[in-house]
Amino acid sequence: MAESKKIPVVSKDVLIPFIIITSLFSLWGFANDITNPMVAAFGTVMEISTAKAALVQLAFYGGYATMAIPAALFVRKYSYKKGILLGLSLYAIGALLFFPAAQFEVFGFFLGSLYILTFGLAFLETTANPYILSMGDERTATQRLNLAQAFNPIGSLFGMFVASKFILVALDSDKRNEAGELIFSTLDEAQKAVIRTHDLAIIRNPYVILGFVVIAMLILIAVTKMPKRSANTTYSSAADSFKRLFKNGKYKEGVLAQLFYVAAQIMCWTFIIQYAGNLGISKAEAQNYNIIAMSIFLGSRFISTFLMKYINAKKLLMIFALCAMVTISGVILIEGITGLYLLVATSAFMSLMFPTIYGIALDGLSEEDSALGAAGLVMAIVGGALMPILQGLMIDMGKIGPFSGVNFSFILPFICFCFIALYGYRTMKIYK
């Protein structure tokens, strides 16, 4: 025990690369959480259903599913640094495409821009996560990834702040009269067209600025000397790696657990606005609850990283998933502001899930299998594309039995947390 405590989470010789790669976690956190509120924003300004607006998440997280394996194969053939540079290039292109999308005012163009943007995020996540795991002793790998991932919600918080203070609050389509009704829905088509042009420009601007920030990061990494972690030495074929991964029960279940986790996270954070809206709270004010949830998430991630010094990561994953099941039960069963508070509190228990599932699933894999293994875990992010649409359909129903559609729709995150708790238990008892 004393010997393991001496093992540094991040050694001095890789500190600078660690800091640079960790900064990327904030970059994709920003993209994730400036995009979540856009479901509600597009729903209003484009006058489409919640289910159709949730196609924003299908486009965003569908990009991960499309590009994760190509990204892994690219990294295997070339290097982590080249994978990161290509990812940043695609990220910047997708973000800058928001400019012509706003000019044409076509919802499908925005979806295409997000789809390309997340090609870049797939490259970054497929590359950065295993890179961080490799930067030190295997015994501290999960703790190291939790530390790096702790900076992801910092970017997320900034994304939420921008969405709340510079987008949602500035949308003319979300203005209400004294009776609390949307003024936009009462206007004629000519007036709506003027407001739509204004609001789409408001949505566009942060993404275009983000595109230039990403280009600056690309230049910085391009001129910085990074440790060579190339995957083109003595590796067997990709098909052999896939066969080994398919036979690995802990890994396969980890991919499913990751799929359910991302689905739960996106549903909780995307539809917090609808949950608050059901209580008569405006989108801009509801986004403040999202910011509080992310602040709790950030603090809890640092706390859980510390707890891993004393509690097995698998056990902690199971405990946190069980706690999330309790809070989400309250979200479903308790109407009013208490349910909203419990939805916000759920973020405390989601905090360690992504990096911990990731680290557990990849633990014990050879270096040559890790890149493709990482791709499978990144592909699992597609859970964030599919289930929000189903939740949107449930919300659109208005009423499901004795429950409101909004409240009952959170049965989907509850099911997700059930599987995650089961995975934590099975990795403790079966995949020791």
C-alpha cells in the first residue's frame, strides 16, 4: 500500500504534454454543452417539435459513431499527434460552417455542420483518452484519466455560460408576454422571418469564434514537440484486435455501460430546460440550473478522483450509479421545484462515470488493442444521439398515465443508471 502511494499520477517528464492534451478536454466540453441548449433554441426559432429539434443531438453524437473507428485506424497507422491535428482541423471546419448555415437559415445545414464538427471531436477523444492513460504507471491510469477529465466540465461550464448569457437570453423568439405566452407564435410570417434571421445569427456567432480558437490550438500543438506514441511498430492486423476485444467480456460490457452513461448524461442536461419550462421557467433562467448542475459535476469529479485513493474505482462506480437512481426516481415521482433540484443533484453522481468506465474497460488491454478499444468506447457516445430523440417523443406526448410527459421521460436515464450500477458490480465480482 505504501509503495503504491509513491507512484505519481503524472510524472514530471510528461507534465507539459499532459497539460496540453488535458486542455483539449475543455475544448470538447465547451462544444458539448453549448450545443445541448440548442435543442430548445432551435425548437422555438425553427418552429419544430421537441423530437425533431433533438436531431441536433443525433447529428452531434452521430459524428462520434461515424468517425471513431476511422480515427483509431488513423492513430494506429500514424501517431497520436497527427490524430489530434486532424481532429482539430475537422472541429474548426464544422464550427466555421455555422456561418453559411445561418445565412441559408436551413436547419439541415446546421445539423451537417455539427456532424462534421463531431468528426473532429471523435478524433480528439479517440486519441486523447488513451494517450492520457499511457502517460504513466498502469496502476494510476484510471485516476490520471479522472484528473484529466476533471477539466472537461470547466469547458462545459464555459459553454453553458455562453449559451445562457449570450445566446438564450438574446433570442427574440423566446420573449414572452405578461401571461407567460410566447410572443413569437402570435406573429405573422414576415415578422417571424426577421426574428428568425436575428436569432440564427445569435446562435451562429459563438461557433464561428470557437472555430478560430480551435485553429489557434491547432497551430500551438503543431509547433510543440510531443512525445511520440506511434502505433505503427509491430502491431498485428486490426481484425485480430477486434477479435480479441470481442472476446473480452469486461470490455464489451464497458462499451454498453458507456453508451448508457452518455445517453443518461445528455438526457439529463438537454431536457433540464424542458423540465424547468414545465414549471414556467424561461429558457435563459433554466440554463442557470444547468450551470449549477455542471458546477456540482465539476466539484464532484475532483472529490471522486480523491476518493479513488481509498475506495476501489469499480465499487465507487456502483455506489454513484445507485445514488443517481435514487435522485432520478425523485425527478420522475416528485412534481415541482423539488424534482428540478433532484435533477440538478444527479450531476454529482454522474461525475466519475465516463472516465471510470473508460479506464475499467481498457484496463489490461495491450497497447495495440487500446486504440481500437478506445474507438469502441468513443462510438458508445452514440447513446447521446439516439435516446434523447425517444425522450423528446415522450415529452411531446404531454401526458403519460398520471405523469406529465416531461417527468415520466426521465425513466430512460433511470434505466441507464441501472445498467451502470450492474457493470460496477460485475467488474468487482466477475471481472476481477
